[in-house]
Amino acid sequence: MIWREILLKLFGLSGDEGDEHKWVIPSAVSADSHKELTVRQIIQHRDFGYFASDSILEDRISSFFAQRATLALSHAGHLQDPTDPTTLALNTESHADFLTRLRFSTHTLTDNRVRRLSDQELQTSISASLDLRPDGFVFHQKSKRVAILEFTRAMDSSEDWETKKDPEKRARYAPVLDFFNSLPENQGWTLLQFNFTVGIRGSISNVDRTEPLFPVHAQGSGHLLEG
């Protein structure tokens, strides 16, 4: 309910139809509902879709997975166990970091050993990446910006609740942003992510607002969404 109201408020303040500064918010359907699209559907949205078929998209993301694996494995050398070069010596922190690097790649970590995914595992991982479903998205035609929107309710009883929750949400979609923004076919479009985090006690997170998504007009025109 809260997220739907936020989307509708953004939609209402985004500018008039035909306004070049207007952000389009496909997620804001009506006062009663909002539509969540998968990453696959967002990438193939009619206003900036680049792939003629799912198979072409999946082939391209498979190549991206291979690039991520190469990058991750380049960091594995210094993690090798000196007593067993076939395994990695990982503590809790380095284990989590390396798993993040291997996420959505052609390899995985099993019993501290890196192995290549089977064809079935790779297909499952590709589908999982494309089937991620953010809470909403907006796009701005003039500046060619697309933004994933994430709304989160979080425990706000500790002082560091904001700094913990925001990176968690960003890590979830970081490979998606890397993939989209590295596409030769993106024709100048850029994919961003903006989080709206509200604490259970009513706190509102202001973490990572260095480049607000919707800056107010300097002239005070009332448009919340501006390019």
C-alpha cells in the first residue's frame, strides 16, 4: 500500500503529458494497483528494447556471465590455500565477497573449490537473473535514463540500519546494471537504481542520495521528477 501510494505520487508530480522533463512510470497503473515487471521485461520494454527474441538476449547475457567469471577468477590467486592449491582459503568475509563476485557468472563455489556450472545450472542462473522483479521502474526519454526502483521496510532499531540495508539492495541488482550499461545495443541508455527504504518505526533512509532521482525544479515549478 505504501509503495503504491509513493508511485502514484511520483506519477502525479512527474510533469504534464508531452513535457520533455516527464519521467514515465509504467509501474503506476492505478490507485488500486501497480505493475511489477521482470528485468527481462524491462530490458525488452517497447520504448528501449534491443533484442528481437529471448534467445538473443540469453546468448548475450551468457557472454556477460563468462566475463564476470573471468574477472572473479582473476581475484582467486591470492586466496589459494597454500597446503592445497586446488582449494581456496576463505574466511567468512572473503567467502561472502568471492561468492558475490561469482554470482551470475559461469562458475560457482563448492566446498571452497571453483567449478564451472553445468549447462542446466547455467540456464537456471541466466533465467534467475532475468526474472528478478524490482518493485518498479521509470524512464526518461530525453536523457535516456532508466531507473530500477526498490522499496524496502527495514528494522530501524540500530544506528547503522541504513548503511546495511542500502548496500544489500544494490548488490542484488549490481550485475543487472553492469550488464545493461555494457550493452553495445543500449543506444546511449543508462540503467540506474534508486532505493526507497522506510524503517518499521517510521524512519526514512537518506543513504546514497548524492544524485537525487527526482530533483525539484530550481524555479519551484512543482515537478518532482525532472530530467
